[in-house]
Amino acid sequence: MTALTLSTAGAATLRADALVVGVAKGVKGPVLAPGSEAVDKAFDGKLAAVLATLGATGAEGELTKLPAASGLKAPVVVAVGLGPVPDKEDAYDAEALRRAAGTAARALSGSKKAGFALPAGSVEDAAAVAEGALLGSYAFTAYQGGENKLAPKDAKSKDSGPKQPLAEVALLGGKPRDKAYKAAVERALALVEEINRARDLINTPPNDLYPESFAAVASAAGKEHGVKVQVLDEKALVKGGYGGLLGVGQGSTNGPRLVKLAYTHPKAEKTLALVGKGITYDSGGISLKPAGHNETMKCDMSGAAAVFAAVITAARLGLKVNVTGWLALAENMPSGNATRPGDVLRMYSGKTVEVLNTDAEGRLVLADALTRASEEKPDAIVDVATLTGAMVLALGNRTFGIMANDDAFRTSVHEIAEEVGEASWPMPLPADLRKGMDSPTADMANMGERMGGGLVAGLFLKEFVGEGIAWAHLDIAGPAFHEGAPYGYTPKGGTGSAVRTLVRLAERTADGDLG
């Protein structure tokens, strides 16, 4: 994990490998952002002109490297685009700062230290820069750079392994002795460490991450951070009647698990339950996915990773709210013992479900976890899942959908997601789509109409939420796993989508503003 410090040094005197400054897109060319004053002075006030000569415009995501002027201790200056100049000089959007910091951090991989002289005049700006830089520094290298046993023992390999992330971020322009700034940086560090842990889990290959090993990771983290962890194995699931989890997991040699993480605070007045889909690998089961759709299915546990990260973050921050996480873990595989299309499962709630498609398995494991979470009568439940391809078709790869049984709660979750920089959109739960899940054999089927499939999945889950409990469903199928080139602070692979939203929701709940 990249180190983060609130530096007391100025940009001109900081000894580092590089200095990062922000540049916005003005009408007549690039405009230097606040924080760059000392660097500009070293260039005799001509830094913007030099950048313009090099072709910089200040557009978002643009990055320009140039040798530093003689008055600076750092040898390189990195100018990163912030997008259009804001109406007010110091009112840069927090998400623009996150993305710019992330872009710079990615470009500086392999460096030991970089000073970030981006706008940090407010606590909020400093927190955004810190988050973006730390998120952008992420790299998953656990399976790279091993010893080549075929190489001669005395030969020096040209490949020294993967380039390591930026080792240290020095945040400039803040107030190192101010308690609010210190708290903001500490929060950013704890939050991003857990987001990156979630990313690691998502990126871990399924031969190493399966229900039992995921449960072990959760247990170890719980012990470290004072979170109580309970793991229900196959015997306990059979005894408890968790038909959804058992039905999905019975085709695999790696049995399912239901993991409960409970963070409690002695002064808490509210309880928030988080439920995550944890399909550690999804082949589709008997309804096998077609070729080309299996390669990234290790990411189908992204919802459980997000819930896990959010609970641990809440514990690390000491939030005055009780947060319970439920990880519904299973591996969906085809075998002679796998659930077949046409089978009927008796869920933990007692309802029976006819399985028409074994690739609609996420809703089955979530249903059991939602029912179990509801038994504890929390003030609200939020489930997170890479649930449907239909949601990707509706909203694209960068936006998750929000459904709920309460309009006010859905609005609150949406506002929180937008506040922390996670693109989302409120979606309806049309009552007329429920009829498509009627079954002549069971209480309901796990499939309904094809059109509006993401909404049908939400309606299915709604059936398993306890009466009178506010509930929201986040379908993160689009943004959970990024297959393209990295951008901003978003890496290739697992992203940690929804963690920031869940943590901010927990913070608001702790402050008495559940929504």
C-alpha cells in the first residue's frame, strides 16, 4: 500500500521524484490550478505557456511531463488535466481532483515519492486528492515476477518483475497540524486500504479464492479489527435450511458459505445491514455461459468484496453505528450434482423457487442472506451484486443501478453515491413485471420477462426483505470489473465499486441521517 503524508514542506523545497500540479482547460489555453504557485514561480511565471507549447490543454485525463526548473528540488514536473475551469477559482469538483490525482499516480508507478500540489485549500479537496492518489497507485502484482527456473542461475534477468506502485504520496498545500485535515487523510488511508483489499480479492484467480478461503480472509480481518465473524459451513447451511445457497453451490467441490461480520459501537442508535453476492466463480451452472463470457467470472463476488470492505472500514473509523455484513458465498459450477433447470429449491424464508435458469444464481444466494439479515430487524438493508447483464445494457460499464422498496431511501443512496464520486442511477421496480415470475410448480420462479431483466431481478430480491425494513439493491454489474485501459484512479480489473457509497451511508447513519 502506498504511504500517505501531509507534508510540511513547500513544493519548491520538497525532495521527491516528481511534483504534480493541476491544470484546467481555459478558453484561451491551459490555466494553472491553485497549489501550483511555487512551481510556476520557479518557471518565472511561464509554466502555463510552456505547457501550452508542449500541447497541453488542461482536458481531463491529460498528462504532461517536463523537466523541472532549477529552483525546484524535484527533477520532474507532472501536469495533470482537471477539465474545464470552474466558475469559482477554488471550486474544483472533488471527483475531478480524484481522477487527476489517480492519473498522476498511475503515471508515476515505479517512483519512490511524489509531491501532489493539486488544489487542497479545503478539507474536502485534500481528502479527494488523497483518495485519488492512493486509488490510482493500486497494482495487483501477487502473481507476477516469480523466479524463472529455466533461466541460467548466474544470468541476470532483463525482466525484473512488474513495476511497483508509487511508494509515497506527499500531499502539499494542506494543513498538517489541523485536526480536520489529519482526520480526512486518516479516513482516506483507511478507506482506500480496504477498497484495495476488495480489489485484490476480486482479482484473485478462482483456484485460490473460493467460498472457504474468502471466509478465512474475512475471519482474519475481523480478528484484526475487532469485528465479530461467524461462518456457516455446509452442515450449518443444511441444518438452517438455506436452500438458495446450497442449491447454487451443490455443483462444486468447493462448498458454499454464509459469513456474518458484525461491527458494533456502544453508542450506536441505528443498525445497517449490508448483503453481498459472493459467487467466487460463475460458470452459469448447467445453463452454461457461452464461450467468451467465462474469463472474467472471478469478479462475480465483487458485491461481497464491497460489503466486506465497508464493514471493516466502518470498524477502522469507529463509526457510531452498528454495521452487519452478510457475504453469500458460493461457486456456481456444472456437474452431475448441480442444480438443473426445472429443479425447485426451498429457500431459507420457506418460499419455494423454481430454477428456470441456473445462471440466474446470484438472486438465489442473496435471497437467503436477505431473509437472514431481515431477522435481526436492522433499520435498513442494502445489497450489492454483480447481478444482471441487463443492467450493463441499460446503464453501461461505469454506472450502477439503484432499486429500492422506498423512494426516499433510494434517493438518499443515489445522492450519497454521486457525492462520493460513484456514478449511479435510480431504477424503478414496476409491479407489472412481477407476474412474469409466477410458476405453476413453486411459489415463484427465478426468471421472469427478458425485457427489463435487471428490474425483474430486483423484484425477486424484494420478496425476501422483511416487512417494514427500508431496502436498496445496487446492481454493480457494469462498474465492478474494468476490462479496458486504466483511467483516472480506475485500474484494469477489480475496481472496488460501491465501497465508498456504503461507507458514506454508514457515516450518515451514524450521524442520524439515514434517509
